[in-house]
Amino acid sequence: MKEKLYRKEIMLTIVFSILLMLFGHSASIFVLFPSLQNGTMWGFPIQYIVPILLGWFGMAGVCLVMTLVCNKFDDEMDDYVKSQEKQNVEVTE
């Protein structure tokens, strides 16, 4: 159980680190692919509005999901610690 929780923690860290980097650095898409800079969205140049929207709302969404998932993971860790404490008490008595 302990190893499973460690693996899950590592996977959560990797996945959310990648998601945060992708959403936070979305302007790099327009540097790598200059042909995407043509056009507008809601009257704004696409290379300005997309990074702003992904940077603000995308990051907010990722952080919200990360908070929910990490709180659930924290509850799992607490349950594991309580079960270990219960086993240690039973063994010493």
C-alpha cells in the first residue's frame, strides 16, 4: 500500500507539473509555429489572446483540478497512516 501511494504521488507530481508548464508557457506555440499568428479571436490578435486565456483560465482550471485531486490523495494518505497506527497499537498490546 505504501509503495502504491508513493507511485501515485510521483505520477500526480509529474502530470500536474507538465500540465502547469504547458498552460503557463502556451505563448511558445506561436514562436515555434509562426504561421499560427495569422488571425484574430474576438478582435484580438490570436498570438496575444490565446496565451492570456490559457494562462489565466487554463491555469485556474488546472489548479482547481490539482487541488481536488491532491486533497483526495491526502485523505488516502491519512487513512493509510491511521491504519498503520491502529496496527502498531494492536501489536504492542
